[in-house]
Amino acid sequence: MSAMSVAGRSSWARVLPVTVALLTATSCHFWEPEKTEITRDDLVGTWVGDAGGRVTFGADHTFRFESVGLDSYTYPSCPDGDSSGSWVFYVEHDGGAFGDETAASGAMLALQFQGQEMGACMLDINVIDAGGTLCVSDDPDFVCTMDERYALERKS
């Protein structure tokens, strides 16, 4: 083996792990769904998940979860099974996002579960796929942290 091929291999041995790490870190970003704004009129109705869960949003800012899989181990402060509460769209203002009861549209919804203190169950609903799909997230840095996706079944 020549000295050049050994030197060339050691250079690749140093560059390859860095390249793999960069590709791994950036590839997750490319596969993250993009949020899409939706109007209140387009949101209102029953959305059905691919695992059978149902979420119904009312024009009066109420919601109802039926058979939504919020297991108590992963989401210990969230209600398990059927639950209800109120929703608002988030609006961006001064570098942050805040729930606004007067917003007529948005790409992200804040949920307040009935009988729970504000912020006890930190779940948000994000609108993706050009407004045709909803997903649940418990982390503001990720659009969808739960695997189940919801599609509009019927208007209320």
C-alpha cells in the first residue's frame, strides 16, 4: 500500500463521520411536515384519525376527543380516553405565539382540557398537508410528535 492511499484513507476517515452526522441532523428537518393555515370554518367538524380516534371542533371554540390515544405514561398530565375542552388559534406576535380567541384562522391550535389547570396538558394541534390533515404535538420544536393523523370526516 502506498503512503498516499493510507493518507487519503485517513482523511476520509475523519471527514466521513462529520458528513454522516450533518446529513442525519438535516434529514430530519426535510421530512418534518410544514404547517398550513386554516380558517375556523374549515376546521369546524369531526376529524378522524388513522387509528380510529376522533376530534370534533365546534364553531364555539369547544372540542371533544373520542378514543384519542393519550396514554398516561407518555402524557401523564393529560386526560386519557374521551375528553373535552376549548381551543383557540395561535397567532404570532413579537417573536412568540399566543392563543387568541378572536383569530379567525391559524396553523396551530392551543387546547385547554376541561377540569384541568391552564398548561397542565401541553398538547397542540397542527394543521399540515395544505389544510387536509391535523396532527398532535407536545413539543413546540416539532410539528407532529404523535403518529396518528386526522382527516376531516364531516362538517358540523
